[in-house]
Amino acid sequence: MTKKSHKRFAYPWGIIVILFMYPAWGIIASIAFFIAMVMGSTAPDYLEFGRIKHRTFTHLPWLWVFCYALGVSVTSHFDMSLIASCIVAGICLGAISHWVGDLGTPMGVPILSTKKRYSLNMWKTGHISEIKPIIMAWLAVIALAGFKVLHPDL
Ligand SMILES: [Zn+2]
């Protein structure tokens, strides 16, 4: 996926999370989460710094889940602000959306180790087919927004 498509794919993911977390987080933490999520959606590529082999360590999904758990635990344990936790969560979830976006490309992504990549082969980087996951994510936003309208207390 291109950098632009990764960001476009992250917008609906961020909106889905905010749809359900906004009552607990409020406006400032929700905005911080969303900005961090969009920045995180390109993190696995820019953290390669042109030195790490493409789609290896920075594209391991469990590494981002670990970073999420560690980051949210540390920010909570040391009584840092909710905003700090939301920034960590946003970056890590953005990176996971990046992984999903790259999973659909022919090159694929690693899962457990960097030795082997897996691909769903559903869209191609830089091709119009990249719009498929973006449309699916926006359809999920519409469906979940409808659910939220019907069940506002959830
Ligand atoms: Zn990537």
C-alpha cells in the first residue's frame, strides 16, 4: 500500500475506535488518538529509515501489540495522562492497520518471524485496487455508526 492509502485506510479505523471510546476519552484525547493513529499508519515504513530490510522487523504485528501493551501499561502505571495513553494506543493501532493494509498486497507481511511473509493477494500497491480495503473500512464505519445510533449506551 502507498503512504497515502495507508493514511486513508487508517481514518475509518480511527473513527471506529472514537465512536465507542469518545464518551470515556472526551474530545482532546480522542483527537490526540486520531492524529497518533494516522501518524502510526505509516510508522512501519518510515521506521525502516532506509536501513532495515523492507517489511521485516517493523512489520511484525506482535511487536506492535507488545508496544501497545507496554506503552499503555507504562502510561497508566506512572499515572501519566489519558492523552499519553491515547497517543501510544493510536500509534500502535495505526501500525497494525498498516500491517493489515500490506497483508492484502502480493508481497505480504511477516506474522511471527521475519523469515516468511504471508499475503491475501487482494490488492496491489499503487493500483486502484487499493481502494478495496478502504471502502470496506468505511462500510464498517457506517455499519457501526448505525449500531451506535440504535444502542447509544454501548
Ligand atoms: Zn509497509
